[in-house]
Amino acid sequence: MKRNYLSKAYTLLIASVAAMFTLTSCDPLENYSDGEDDIKTLKNFVNDMMKEYYYWADEMPSGNASATKVEDYFESKLVAKDHWSWMMDGDTFRELMTGVSTSSYGFHFVQPIDHFGDYGVYISYSDPASPVGKEGIGRGWRLTHINGVATADCIKNNTFYDEIGKMSNKFTFLSPENVSKEVTLTQSSFKAKTVNKTAIFTKSDFAALKSTDKVGYIHYTDFTASLKDEIMNALQEMKQQGVTDLILDLRYNGGGDLELCEDICSRIAPGSADGKKLCTLSHSSANRALDETYKIKRDSKSLNLNRLFVIMTKGTASASEVVINCLSPYMDVHTVGRTSYGKPNGMYLFAYPTINVNSSSEYHKVLYGFLPICFYTLNCNGKADYDNGITPENVRYDDVYKDFSAKEGMIAACLQYIATGSYPLENDLYTASSATKSSAGIPLRLPEEKRPGAYILK
């Protein structure tokens, strides 16, 4: 299926996958740093970049020489087995680098079809500083109408994304308490959060826990380097609170910066792993000289745990999967949820025109960003065998009807294992009120919008 690379990123998280990346300079491409936006110059840039760094360069097609759009030419250079490489426009590049949405409602949507049979469009979470977040609309609210048209009809008529893409819309939502709310919103710029929620669960939250249990919980949505302090502060909070276990909720985390992933893993890994190999970036045979090893570097703020619980879904990808794959050799990593996306490889992010990647003041110059697959991320045992995703230890469904609490199905499953050493039966944690939700209108599934990637900025 042809990728719609330059569509506006509305942060609609159906199965949205971000990237694990490295950002660095790229001398071989400096001939194309003059900022010319003509297709010939761009084709030359893409061709040289791909020949130099693409993981499958020796199998790469010659490309569509008659293409009049750079996205079509880039697409024509990809090998058939590559369903990860992608490109972006300048606005999306700046959002990715800074964490500041240039224009968005702050929506993150899911359809709880699996298990619940509900085709309604629900908010999985909202950014507090966003237009929708400021209205107090968050997880569990259902979008029923857009500009007076039923959401199900928008899906049926294939106009859902077109409507959502408008700068201003009248939305009708239904709260978890079945209270309807109509709001007129305009897309705006805001600083998104990557740590959506933290909590410490004790016996007062989940009766089966022991009185000495203090289970830390972090809902983390994006490995964004510029927002590093959020996740590091959250982990430090867990340390200060003396948690006995940690649940890292990556169910909507499509990945991000690899160096930040290294920092996070270093805070989580046990003392016995200090100084050991976390992962290796393994390039094609022609680029073995670029292979790089990341190590676990614990410090005084690191946790002292021997196991980790990770919540995951199809929206869990890239750097999120690295956490699972690369910490597993050193500690017990328990996985709860659905099979992850399957993104064992990574990209370099090439900015066009070429800029000083260490200077955010130059980000405004970028017209396009290209993210071709350039390496595989191997754990210390040389494994990255999850092209089709990582299968969870315990299959569980995203209980979008409940907030991120001890009552939500995936979180409760982790807590029950911590308390008893075994997971609950499949349906034990889903109440009748959620499991029997009716379909919201015509039972149609939204087409997925995916942004596959794992990158390092070049």
C-alpha cells in the first residue's frame, strides 16, 4: 500500500508508530545543502543517501525516474520487504525534534474492537495542554459526531481523516458517564507530554497486594529527546518512593530517540548489568564500520529491581521493543497486552537541506526529513528476531473504558501477577459494563495511519 508521507500528523493513534532514531551530521550529502526545492536536486539527494546508507542498498530498485514528487521517488527506491522506511515534511520534522505540535487537536484515538466488539472511536488519552485536553476530554470519551455528522458515517464515507484534518471543527463527545458534550475546537500549537501519568499502587488500590508492596507505574508515550527530563524525573520519583516493582506502560509508544532509550534502560537495569552491552546497531556488510554498541550505564539514580512489567499493544514499536528485547537478558521482563508492532531495525534521519543537527535554531530550514532503514538493533545475544512483533507473556486487551488505574484490565493483570505469581483468567478483569458495549453505529474499522520508524538524526 502506498504511504501517504506528507499527510498532516493529527496524532490520531490508531496504530501510529513513531521512530527510534539517531541524529548526526552527514558529510557525504553536503553537496545538496543549498536548499533548492526542485525535484531533480531532491532525487539526487535521495539517490545518494540511499546508496550510501540504506540497509538493502545492494537490492535497491533503480527508482521511478519520471516521478514528479519526491515522495513517489523515495517510495520507488524501497525494497518490497521494507515496510518501515518513511519520510516527512518540515513541520512534522520540527514536531518530532521539539515535541511541540505546530497544529493539532491533541487527539489520540482507538477502536476497542478486539474482545469488546466496539467500533466506536474513543480517546485513548489526550494531551493536557491541547485544545481537547483543555476541555477536560480524555481517556474513555467517545467521539460521536463531527460537524453534526455521525462518526460512523464519516468512516463509512471515507471522510473521517479529511474532517479531522480541518483547522476547526465542531465535535460531539460522550463521556464515560454518558453525558454528551459539544465543543468547537481549533487546532493549535502546544507542548505535548510524553509521561502521561505516574502512580504508586499499594494494597489500598489493589487488595491482593501485600502491605509492603509499592508498585510504580509510568505511562510513557514517546522517546522524545527534548522531553528527556519527563521520563528521567518519573524514574527518579520511583526510586525516591522505594518501589518494589515497576510497570512501564508502552501501549501507545511507537519509539523515538535511541540514546534516550539507552538512558532509560540504564536507570531500569539491575546492578549486575552495569557496564554491559545493551545493544548493537548492526549495519549492512558494506557499512560495518558504522556498527555501534550502546552500554548500560547505571548511576546513583538507577532503580534496584530484578524484574520489569511492560504493557504493550500493536502501537508498541521500535525503541519500546528495544527496552523489552535488550533488557530481557539481564532481568525478568514480563509483557502484558497484545503483540507489538515489530520494528527491530532503525533509521538515520536525514534532513533536507542539510543543517547543523546540534542547532535547533536551524530546524526551520528543513523542508523534508528522510528515514530509510539503515541498521538492525541487536541485543547482547545478537538477537532481533521480531519482524512480526513480540508476543506478550499474557494476552490482554486495552480497556479504554477505564482510566490508567488499578482497575484497568492490563494494569490490573500486572498487579495480580505481582500479588499472586499468576495472571487472572482472560475475562476476570473486564466488567460487564465494558465488555458488552454496543457498536457505535455502522461497524466499520478506521483505516490505520502508520508512521513506522526507528531513527538517528544525520
